[in-house]
Amino acid sequence: MKYGYVFKIDDAPSANVWKQSREIELLDGLKVYGLEGDFDIEEGKGEMFSKSDFLIWLSENAKQQDLE
């Protein structure tokens, strides 16, 4: 299972299993949408990570209230 984000919610693959509470606000105010599943996304539309790498990315890039 991989985790990641897309910049536009419409770019989320239909196989995405993260359906609710998936909006993530980044430190710069940009909003992205979380993904979970066994798939890749097109280059430039977002990024996918292993679970541990995603948690590191999230802690370094998301506003703190999004992590609670």
C-alpha cells in the first residue's frame, strides 16, 4: 500500500481508498488531496510514497492542525 497526494482532486485514481478527510493544507497554504492504494499517479499531478516516507513528508509539510 502506498500513500501520497494529488494537487487536483479530479486527478485521484478511482482505486484510491482514502475517501474522507483527505484535504491536506501545506505550510505555504496550498491544499492537496491524500491518496492511499496500490497505484502510481502521473508525473506532475502529485507524488506517491511508502507509508513511512509519507508520514515523514506529512510531518515536514502539513500545517500542524492537519496532523492532530
